Amino acid sequence: MAVFRKFCDMLLFYIFFLPTVPLLLTLVLIFWLLPVLLYRSIVWVLARTFRKDLLSFVSGIAGAYVDPDPNKTISNFLVGFVLTGDISSERISQLFQERVLNLKDAKGNFVYLRLQQSVARFMGYAFWKNDPNFLVSNHVRDYDYQGDLRLSQTPDEHEIQRIWLSLAEAPWKTNQSPWEYLVVRNYCHAGTTKPHSLIIFRVDHVYCDYYSLTGLFRVAFRSPFATVKLSGKNTGLSWKQLKSLLTIPYDIFVKMCTNENKKSPLGERHGSSNLCFNYTSTIHVDEIKLIRKNHGVAYNAVILSAINGAIARALSDAGATPPESINLGYGLPLSNHPGGFNVHVTQSTMELPCYAECPKQRLRQTHDIIVEGADSLLQLVFAYFLRFLALAPVPIIWTLQRQILAPSKFLPSYFLTNMPVTTTKENVDGLEIVDIFHGVSVTHGIGLFISCLGINNKQRFFFNMDKSVFGDEASAKKISVYFEEELKAL
């Protein structure tokens, strides 16, 4: 009956929608595309004439990550590697100069030339611009932040946890490429008295995605950073993909209508001072694989079910009623990554069960939803939408994003980035990487951002959240413990 009702709803939608398609396309062409392309062309001619230092537009998906304020960024990535032994910033700088900055492709072009460029604004657009005073020493150096970000002579993970999110949001120097390697020496790694080092890499999201970062680490450290390859798709268009293609307008319409009046059960961000950061202990990939095998479900279903179970418990702990389902936003890689420093990703949303009578019931429902949406083309459509949107000047892009994303009318309840864990033991100049940290700065209103990174088949889950998400900081800090308990329950 539910399938028949959905079919009838779709039929009525397309009866009224299809006749309006030519009109909608004409309106988009007249009132958006033509004016934008005309203005963009004028700006390009003027830039070539009066600003020859500007190289090219910040275009594609990267254009959607440019903040209209030159002194701010929409999002920064932060990755930290704990090494067994001591390494200096001078040695890291040498490796970076020799292996990364001098690397060329088959055509003789520098692969990581983007690292010597910054973003400049001209007539509302963002452009790539070479840094005429580029020095590796400006970017690769000993940890030198002071004030609230200052570290002691022998910092440990508690100090890193204290400064991590504030470091992610720290402002960049003007007219300098927004990336840096920071070396923390005499780091106290839990469970050992031997000296360790912590290497922190920070970069503006407009420069790259996580797959670009993996490639950079592979080149700079000459370590495998091997991950399980994503399962390939058939070259032909499957029936599920064809069905997804035909139902895209209806799916978008339903998502917009169902999200518009649905209040997110999780909180929004209320400034840097209200942020909370914690993470799980190290979890071996085999633990999740065993759960997947025992229940006959997808690997991601185990992770997502445990996360939503932890959210339900944290909400209950804070005195709130967990919702039956929750809207998740997640990042996805696009196929055929071009290499180097690029933003080649998309994102989508999924409605998954949150409250359940038992963890196994939630897991099975989560698996079924993931399988049903596996061939959806909405993610690809969103990627092209971002490219289309990025044709406009930055203030217009920002205004449209703010109108859509704030005040949380179409925001998911939380966002997840689940990166593949490396299957190999990694090292830097012969020093083994024994632990990893991750953080991200987020300016949009999502109150909870979860990420997963790992090496050598071991991973951590990191929770970046506003304290208001679960009512208070005490409840917020329990979510990592609840997540591990949910995994054990499965």
C-alpha cells in the first residue's frame, strides 16, 4: 500500500511538474545563467587587463567554500600524527621541499603548485594568485601559537583536546597560502615514557578534500597510506540508477518539503567559546567487520547505527526525547580524483532511525535504507549544482547558501565524514605513526560534526559539537563512550 501511495504521489507530481519544465529552464537561463556568465566574462577581461597577477577563477566545487570575508574561512581541516621519536621542523621542511614542491606530472607541470598560491578577491569573484614571497619556513615550523593556544613544554593529548577546535578556527595570515605544518616536540603519548613528536597539518578546505590530503601525505612521507578501494560501478546504467535518474525531481521536492517544517532535534552553533571536542579510543577495523559479518549488514550500517544509538542515549541523558529518525548529512568522494590539491567531493543526506527498541533493530533498518539508496544519483546532481552555483560572485553564493542553510531550514541534524582507514603501517622519515587526531572548523549552523580517520586498520571517531546539542557539556562528552558501548552491544 505504501509503495502504491508513493507511486500515485509521484504520478501527480510529474503531471503538474513536467509541463512547467520548459518554463523553469527558460527562467533560469534568463534570470540567472546569462547575467552571471555575462558579468563573469566582463570580470575576466578586466582581470586580464588590470590584474595580471590573478591566475584563474576559484571555480568548481571549491568555489562554494570561499568566504566573502577575505579574513575568514568557511572550513579548515586539521590532522595530527603522533610519531615514535623526535623529528624537527627543519627536517619536515626539507622533505616537503624535495618531495612535494618539486614534484612534476608527466606533462612537466608542478603537481602541488597550489600550495604556493593564495586566494584574492576582485569584483566579487575569488581568484588564485601566486605568493611572490613564498617560503617553506613560513608554513613548516615549530608550533608557535601563543595565548589560549599555547602548549606546555611537554604537552599531552589533554592539552591537544583543549586547543584543537580553537586551532582549527585560528585566522590565517593575509596574502599567504592558508596551510601549515606545525611540529610539536616532546609530546607525551599515553602509555609510554619514550619521547614522541606530533605533526599537525592545517589547511583551508577551499584548497583540497581528504583524498587530496591522503595523496599529499603519501608523497611527503613516502609512506603507503593504502586504503581499500571503493567498489566500482558498472559502466552501464543499471535499472536502479535509471529509476533514480527519473525520480530525482520528485526526490528533491520531497526532501525540501519534509525538511522545511521539521525542526532539527540537535542544537546549532553558538560561537567558538561554546564548542566541545572529544573522541573515542582506538577501534580496530576488525571489530566492525566482525559485527558486519555476524549481522549480514553493510560496514557503514554498523557505524551509522552506533552513532545514532549514541545520539539517542545522549539526548535521553540530557532529558530530551530522542526522535524516531534523524537526518544525516555526509560527504562522498567523486570518481576519478584528478590528484594534486583539488576539491572533488559531494554530499548528500539520509534519513536514518535514531530511537529503537534494541540496537539490532536499528542496525537492520539502517542497513535496509543504505542498500535502498545505494544507487541514488542525487549526490552527483548536488555536485553539479555546486559547480553551477560557483559561477556566481562570492557574495551571491554566500547569500544563497545562508538563505538555504540558515536558520537550519534544510540543514541535516548532524554531518559525518567517514574516511577510509589505511590498511598499512605508516611512518614519517622512519618514525612510525602511532596515533592520529582530526578536527574541522565549521561556520554553518550544524551543531554536531563527526569524522573518522585511522591508520594501520585502527581508527578514532571525533566529535566536534556545540555544548547545546545535548543540553550541557557533561552529556555532550559522553557521546564517544556511548558510541563504543553501542558497538559492543552489537
